[in-house]
Amino acid sequence: MNRRCGALAVLLLLTPVAAEARPLRVLSLDQCADQYVLALAPEADLALSSRADDPDSWMRQAARGRTRVRPTLEAAIGFQPDVVVRYWGGEPRLLAALEKRGTRVLNIDDATDMAGVRENLRSVSLGLGQEARGAALIAHMDRRLAQAAGGGRGREAVYVTPGGYTTGSGSLIDSILKAAGFRNGVTGPGYQPLGIEKIALSPPALFVRGFFQQWRSDWRGPGRHPVVTRAAKGRTVTDLPASTLSCPAWFAADAAALLAVAAR
């Protein structure tokens, strides 16, 4: 009887079922990927980036106490992930090695509108086997966007960063402004310098500021120039938290809702 029990125990240890019972091992290669894996697969064995709990991380509380690794080939070999998630992180040598090993790599696209964010959620949640959680985050987005609708009442507003940059059409910021009911005062497409001289001569009707709560962010940048500060006084709708702007993810809808509430 003892011999049979011993043989059965050895057989169970050698079966594939035992190997499959371990948690999914997920490597995140940058801060944006951290947000996705923490929200979609919190029970997985996660290896996060070094910036996972920075002030501009939306999921910074959930990141505390989690494993951190550098996005290098050596770290990836040591961790042996089942899945890798990335937005911009990972050098070409690392990505090539992962593909060669057959590791699944899930890419977060640079979404420029809310539809693109929803597609990111669908693709990453599918790759992690967490479609229900992805659908729940999309539903959260839709609720927040409904709350944001019309808050700006069609008024013109311009986005500005401490570095003095703004953005027009074809960007997620533009989509956030429009979702909150504002008209973007920047007509040219994409990110571009706002210009101190332009602000001095013709200041925007309203400002929406981003990343200003991070005092180390371009602390001597054009966006912090006294001319800009004076122009923005009494014209700033709100300072959007950096954590809502650092990644093309579901919390872009939260940024729109916060902006709309501040405008009302």
C-alpha cells in the first residue's frame, strides 16, 4: 500500500497538471504596461517596472510590495515570463530574444482616442485571459464619459504642460478635452510648443494644465514662465493629475470626468 501511494505521489508530481497550476507569470516592461497588468491580472505572478509606484502611476497603490525588474534580457531570462506586456519598454535585443523563445508579447498601442483605448483593453485582456475584467474597465470608461459629457459647454480651452507644450487633433489629450465638452483652441495637429510670446499677445480663453503637480517636471520649463503663470491665473479650469495622462488607458475617461466637474 505504501509503495502504491509513493508511486502515485511521484506520478502526480510529474504530470503537466502540476506545472499548469502555478499562477501566470507576467513581465511588464514599462509603467504603462504596469497599469494594465495590475488592473487585469492582479493574481498573476507579476514582475513590474521600476516606475510602477511613481506619483504619476494610476495603480501605484496596487503596485506596492510587488516584484520589480529592469527591462533587460538578463532579467527576463531570470523571471521566465509566460507573457510580456509593453507600451514603449524593451530594447530590440530583448524583444527579439523573447520572440525566439516563443514568449507571448502583448503590445499596447499609442491610442489617440477613446476607441483606441477600448481596443487596447480588449486586446490585452484577451491576451491575459481576462476578458471579463477588460469589459468591466470599458464599462467604467463609458460611465465616466457619460458623466463628462457637456461639462465644458463648448468653450475653448488649451492644454499646456510645464515644458510649454500643447496638442491639437490626433492626440488622446484632444479626445479628453472633447469628451469633457470643450473645444480645443489648438488648431494644428499633434504635440507642439505653445509659445510664451503667443500667450503674452493672445492668451487662450481657458487653460487645462497637465503634470504641473510634479514639481520636478520641467521646473524651469516655458510652461512655468511668469508670463504663462499670469495668463493662466483665473483662466485655469483644472490641473489634471499626471496619473490620468501618463498612459493611453481607461483612466483617460476619468481625466475627462474630472475636467468636466471642474468646469461646471
